[in-house]
Amino acid sequence: MSQTQVATENLVHVSDLVKDYDELRAVDGIGFDVKRGETFGLLGPNGAGKTTTMRMLAGLSPATDGSITVAGMDVAKSGRDVRNVIGVVTQHDGLDNSLVVHRNLEMHGYLAGLSYREAIKRTKEVLGFFNLESRANASIHALSGGMKRRLAIARAMMASPQLLVMDEPTTGLDPQSRNRVWEQLGALKESGVTIIMSTHYMIEAETLCDRLAIMDHGNILDIGEPDEVVRHHVGAEVAMLQIGDSATREERAALRRQLEEEGRDYSEVGPRILVTAPRGTKPDVSTLTDIVEMRVTYRPAHLEDVFLVLTGRELRDE
Ligand code: ATP
């Protein structure tokens, strides 16, 4: 699976991309580049436009406006050629339950243009790469959720694509299976494959992505390396204010008023109030501690904090 990695060359270029579903603008004029060999994440609440963006990228859904090029090819004009250099893993694995594991791979390779002989050879390679050799003859029903995800990724790699597009590759997996998928995505990246993936797991984005875009309502709110995005929006450390049980409703209200008056960046997570200091190191909460009895602890800021600051806390799709 070795491919030449040229870190500075853009493999994907997206500009002014729009998708309308009747009255709904699902993607609202976004643009980004993905370098060859990079792992690029799309993050955002439900309905943000991630899947729609990836479907357009993979040539599965036409854009309403704007352009996408992959490996120098315009997706709108050269859809078939573009599909030859992209492997797609959708949210639903789409495995054929009537075929055993190796037949699923061979059939996909064959449909992707490999000769029968090439498909058999390539199946052995990807089964080895994804540690699925011992399951070659297993029925799909006999696989665990984690194995099915790995098989879906293996299948997308059958035609040795330059770009792997994955919609939530580890949703629903237990931590062990998720780790296994991460290891294998790491190995694919090592071999030079460019990856675009969506995820709702901030730890997954921090672990795998070189850069990421945070989307909401069809727009990109920010784009950058995970560390850079965290520093920019929430600083280095987060202050966690744990209000004492004896605090009155008035004291709590006074604390919120003070936070608002001082123009603080804060979010309420369960019984705690998290205070962040964009571009700063450690938020100074000395003006807050006299208002109500509280315990203050600090922890390093992470992507989840950015996500809440940028996309708010209201529930989506409910
Ligand atoms: P999730 O995290 O829930 O997968 P997402 O960020 O992938 O969300 P999309 O699936 O791209 O979001 O949806 C963006 C918007 O477009 C949503 O409002 C959704 O309801 C709408 N949408 C998506 N597909 C269609 C479709 N085929 N027809 C009409 N509206 C659609």
C-alpha cells in the first residue's frame, strides 16, 4: 500500500461549495484544501452539513454551486475518474450479508475495475493489512461491530485509492474496537493515504487529524490544527467552577450576571461552569470566587471546549 507522500501538494481543493435541498441550504459556500497525505476532520453538530459535504466530495451528490477538485480533476466534470481515486466508507457499512468476508472484498474490487485475478490478490493484501485473514470465510453476521467497520474500510481500500472519505468511522464502537480502527487508520496514513473523515468524537479528531474544520449550519466556523484551534478559542487551561450545594438561587444568578458583565467565555456543563480564556493561558477567576462558595480546579483545554464555545449547547435535530 505504499504511495508517495508529498506533504505540500493539495490533493483536494474545495471552493464556494453550496448544496441546496429545495428550500434548505445544507452547505453554504464553504472552502478548504486538503494536502496529500493529510488526515482532515469535519466536526459539527447533527445537521451541520458534514455528510452532505463528503457526499459531494465523493461524487455521490451533485453540488448546487462551487467547485471541488480531487487530484487535479473537477468532480463535476470527471466524476467517474474521480471515483476511481476515492474510497468511500459511509455511516452504514453497506456490506453484502449474502457474501462471506473475502467475497465482499473481491466483488467490490471487481466492480471497481480490478480483474478477477487482481481482486483475489488485493483481497489477500487488505485482509492482511486489516488483520482480518482469520475471518476470510466468515459470514458478515458473525462479525463484531468493530470487525464490520474494519471490513468496510478494507473494502474501500480495494482499488488502492489516494483519498479515503469516511463518515463517522467509529460511531457505535466500544473503546477497544475504536482503538483498533484508529491504529489501522494511522497505518493507512503512514502509507500515504489522504483521509477526510467526519466524527462526533473530539478525542478521535485530536488523535487522528492533522487539521480539522468545525462546521455548523452549512458553514465552516474555523479550520486549523487541533492544538492551534484549541489555543485560539479557549486558551491553554479551563477553570472549572463547582458551585457549593448551599448556594442560593440568587447567588447563582449573581454569578451568571458577573460572568456576562465581564464578557467571559463560559459554558455550563451539568453542575459545573467552565470558564475559558481565548488565546490566554489560565483564566483569572478571582472576581468570581467571592460571589458564591465554589471550588475552582483547572484542567488543560481540549477540543470539546472549543466545540461548545463555537457551536453552543442547544440540542440539534430534536
Ligand atoms: P449528522 O452529524 O447528523 O450526520 P451532518 O453534519 O452530516 O449531520 P447532513 O446530513 O449533511 O449533516 O445534513 C445537513 C442538512 O441537510 C440537515 O438539515 C439535513 O436534514 C439536510 N439533508 C441532508 N440530506 C438531505 C436530503 N437528501 N434531502 C433533504 N435534506 C437533507
